[in-house]
Amino acid sequence: MAFPGYGAAPGGVAQQDPLYGYFSAVAGQDGQISADELQSCLTHSGISGSYKPFSLETCRLMISMLDRDMSNSLGFAEFKDLWQVLNGWKMTFASYDRDRSGTVEGQELQHAVASMGYNLSPQTMNIIMKRFSSLGRITFDDFVSCCVKLRALTDQFQRRDTTRNGNASFQYDDFIQVTMAI
Amino acid sequence: MAFPGYGAAPGGVAQQDPLYGYFSAVAGQDGQISADELQSCLTHSGISGSYKPFSLETCRLMISMLDRDMSNSLGFAEFKDLWQVLNGWKMTFASYDRDRSGTVEGQELQHAVASMGYNLSPQTMNIIMKRFSSLGRITFDDFVSCCVKLRALTDQFQRRDTTRNGNASFQYDDFIQVTMAI
């Protein structure tokens, strides 16, 4: 017989979280979700709203950004972090997509990136804009893919820029590991 | 009246090239193809053979790898270079996909990468393998995406490793430019 009022079942707190429903519906017994499970989970959660669901490629990027244990999958805590970050990006994207067309212009991506505090040259901004757009427009999926990469690469750079002078040195293997993972 | 036998029409040499048919069918008047045109062009050319056609994301990567003038599109000369490189990768992939399932295993990707001369640690190999596989298998599209990134990033690294000691230094803006472009 269980003793009501004493403690909580394992995962009890998580189970009260509305997000846990989306997560547990796809997570295997190991409590982790892979890129394709994340794609299905985010699609069902409706986080993309009226925007197209996330591509598998973007879901893989999301996992690389948050996957601290290099398992190539996310636990529930990491999934919750991701959810929060995605909602912030969605609000930013929506604030530029004023006509609700589902896409923003290249110039608007540049403003959004600058508004997030990234200090980049016009040339770099231009390259990013071209890289993530199709026929000059950027979808929400492209935008999130851009934000994920920018955040993860900046984070990796800063870890190596120990003197905080905007310069970092990489060994070849380390460079490939950091940049291929994203 | 034209003088037969004197010179060639502009683009005459290219027009005799069987590849030019695939290229010109999608290239605009500027003689350049964008990522979505490249996707259509490669699909029609049948280069993927029995493999799934390339994703738009992989086509974007191919363009970043070869796009020397930062136009985000390819001219015919760059397209021919790409064609040659892709055929090499297809042969490599096919040599590992012995059962013609259309996918190879993670371990086989590692062997393929090593056979191309990349000297990477087991940890980096493992990260690459996980990043480019779905449920432990790698499609031809994933494989090409991996090869494109590895080649372009190694090339960028080597340009900055001026003393050839396997170490390169990056300013933040340069690091983001190089890594976000790929």
C-alpha cells in the first residue's frame, strides 16, 4: 500500500508540467528524445503556430546546441530549456513578420540578429542572411536554424577566448569537432 | 550571314558539354544557379542514382563550398567542379553501401572519412558520425552534407594555419563568418 502524502512518484513533478505530455509521448524508456522524436514532439506541441513545422535538420541542430552529455538526444530538463529558448525566438520572429506571411526579409534577419546582441560586421551579416534565405526570404525554420548555430558557435568561441579579447585559437581536431557538431 | 567555321558562339564549348543541358535548363539569364535550382538540376541529372535526391539544405552547403564570389549561386564552371566532386563521393559511398540499401552505418562513415585523408581523433569521428546519422544510419544526402562541410571547414582552417602546425587563430567575426557560411 502506498502512503498518500509522502513524497512523490519518480518524475512526479515533471508529470504535472504540461510540457511533459508532449515529451513523454515520444520519449523512449530511457527518457531521452532523438532528433526525429523531437521533430514529432515539437510538431504536436504546436510551437510553430501557423509556421511550417521544424525540419529534421533544424531539430538535429537544436539537439547539438543543448546536448551536454554528447548523447545526441535530449532529456526532459534540456527539452524544457529548448522550449523556453524557442518561444523567445518565435516572439522575435513574429515581431518582424508583421504581415504574418510566415517569412521575413533578409534585412529583418540582420536586425533580429543585432537585437539579440551579436556584434557582427556588415559582411558577416550579409553572408548569414544569404546562407539562411531562399529567394530572399527567411522562414521560421531557417531563422531558428540560424539562431541555434549562432548561439552554439558563439558559446564555443567564448570558451576558448579566455582573455576575452575577441580572439581564439583552435587545434585542427578541436575546430572540426566544434564546427561539425553544429 | 554567319561565317561557318569561324569561331564559336558564346558558350559554344559549354553547349557541347552534356552537363550543360542540365545546367542551362535551370540557370537564369545570368548563367547562375541558386540552391533550389541546383536541387532541381541535380535531381534531373540523376546523379543520386537510386539514392534519394539531395535536400535543399545539402544543396545550400554545396553552393557555400564552391561559391568563390560570395554570390550564393554557381556558374557553369563551378557546377562542373561540383559534379566531379559529387561523383567521387558517390563512388566512395557506394563502395560502403554494399547491400544497396541506400544507407551506410556510422562505422562505415568513419572509415570513409579516414580514407579521404582526414586525420581526426576517435572522439571527433564519433561526433561526426552521430551528427550525420538518423537511427544509426547515414543516407547519401547526409554523407554528402558531411563531406561538403568537412572539406570546406578544413580548407578555411588551413588558410589560417599559416605555419602548418595544426593550430589556427580566429577573430570572433571571422570565426562566425567562416562557420555560419557552411
